[in-house]
Amino acid sequence: MLGKTERIHSLDSLRAVMMLLGIVLHSTEPYSLGEDAFWPKDPGATHGSLNYIFGIIHIFRMPIFFMVAGFFASLLFYERGPRLMAKNRISRVVLPFAVFLLILHPILIATWDNTATVFGVTITKTMTTMTLFPSITYHLWFLYYLIFMTAISFVLATILKKAPALTKRITRSFEWFMKKRAVFIIVFAIVTFLMLVWIWDTWISTPLSFVPDIPILLAYSMFYFMGWILFKSKHLLDSFMKKDWLFTILAVVIFTARYFLRSYVDDVLYGLLNAIIVWFFIFGITGLFIRYTSNHSLRWRYISDSSYWVYLIHLPLTAFIPSLIVDWPLPAFVKFVITMIGTTIVCFATYHFLVRNSFIGKFLNGRKYPLKAQTN
């Protein structure tokens, strides 16, 4: 049994920010170039800069989220035990997924229909028909896939508890890779690239179907199990700060060059660069959070507590607000900012006044908090 781990504020904050970036990501959708099966595009305000913002967030957000999710799932398993870990994941992942999917399904259909009508455009509705039960998982797909990863990790960890020698060998191998950071990035970039070849795409696509996409599940599980094993080697967390700024800057530079030189880059090189970029981002961004958010902060704790609710309810707002400002003679980027800020205000206001000290807050976070927000 491992010694009880103190609250790791940096990873709490990292997980929260990865969830909150969904607001930024989805606020770009009405104003980015190109067609989308679900998102109606503002007919008078689109710009390629929003595609850039979407792309750079999309490449690291879910890999980092799944890594952190794996870390905390491992913490639950080894410090609270398998039974309490399973109970926690059912109450914090399975039930919120089922409840909010049913609640949000009609709201999302109505919102997209309304915005498409206001925009005077047509969207593909083959997977978004108004029915009692949804046919896709919408933005909650990550919870759906997290359920599968949790079940797989639970079974594997239970088996490996009976093989301590093998567990130690896996941990030692992981720690060796972590200490040889360049080797780690090269090896796992190659593994990531091979998975992209298997998926037959230049990056891991968003799986909305209830039928699990096995290659995508395995691709994201790689990041999840990295986090799981990282918990067993949590003394190495501080090593993420080594060259964190360098890795982050390299990731941004390579992504930017790849983005603007897309017409000169074939799909094979495109996918390979993505496989390298994601690992630079993982080590860079994680290191920056460990460097700057490791100390206790009531403000960060509040953001962390609110992030689940904000993520669950933000999507309809990012689709609805653009319909309210369609006639405003503003550039696409300004409308994007208005949508993002408006969504953020509504999400946090509803959390603070309706959720934080209510049964909904207890349902999502396991406890109620005082209505008064302490942020010092």
C-alpha cells in the first residue's frame, strides 16, 4: 500500500483547464472555415485564425486530460482500494454521463436547429435527430471512453496486484524512459504515429458513436495508462519542469510551421509531426502547471470544482450565442471572443448560484460548498 498522497494541486488545476478549454474550442466552431456536420457557420464571419486556435488546442487537450485522469484513477485504486475506486468512478463518471447526455440531447438539437435557421444555412442532421434517446455521445464522448478505460485499468491492475515482480519491472522501465526524456519522446512519438496509421488519419479523431472505435480507444488509452503508471512514480512529477518552457515553445513553433505550410506537407509527414508535437505539449504544459500551480490556491480550487459543471453545460451556449449576434457587423475573431466570454459568464454564474451549494454540486463533486466563493 502506498503512503497517502497529499492533494496534488498542479494536476487538479491542469485537469480543470483542459476541461475549460472546451469553451474556447467550441466557440471557434461557428467562425472557423470549412463545413461541419453539426455546427452551422456564421455566413458573414469566418476566418482561418479560428481554425488555428481549434487545431492547436485539439492536439494536446484530450491526451493531457486522459493522462491526468489515469493518474487520479490510479491514486484511487492504490490508496482507497478497488471497491471505493469503482464506487467513485460510477458516481463521478458513469452517472453524470448518463444523466447529462439525456438532459442535453434535446437542448443541443433545438439549439443547433435554431442557429442554423437564424444563419439561413443547412446542417447535416443524420446523427442529430430529435428522438427520446440520443444516437451519439456529443461532447460527452470523453466520459464514455473514460468508462471503458476505467474498466480496463481496473481489471489489469487487479491482475497485476498478484504479480508484484512484473509491476515493479513495468514501473522501473517507465522511470528509465522518464529519465531519458529524448528517448521517451522519440519512442512514444513513433508509437503514436503507428497508431495514427492504424486509425488512418493525421490525428486522433473525435469518436461520437456509442460503438467504441477500438483504435481510437487504444490511442487515448496510451495517455491514460501513462498517467496510471506515473502515479506509481509520482516522485518524478517535478522532472516535468525540466525544459518545460522549451518543450512548449517547440510544440507551438512546429505546429505553427506545419499549419501554415500544410500545402507542402503530405499526410504521412503531417501525422508524424503531430505525433511529435503532442509529446512536446504533454511534457511542456504539464511541467508549466507543476511549476506555477503546485501551491494551494483557493482561486484554483474554485476553478477546479467548477470545471466539471462548466464543461457539461457549455456546448449549447457556444452554439446559441452566435445566433444572437449574427447581425452584428463584427469580425469573426471578435464574435468568437464574445461567444467565449458570454459562455464563460453564464457557466460560472450558474455554477456559483445554482450548483455549488446544491444537490447538483454534490452529484458532480461529491460534496456541497458554501455559496460564498473564497478566491484569495
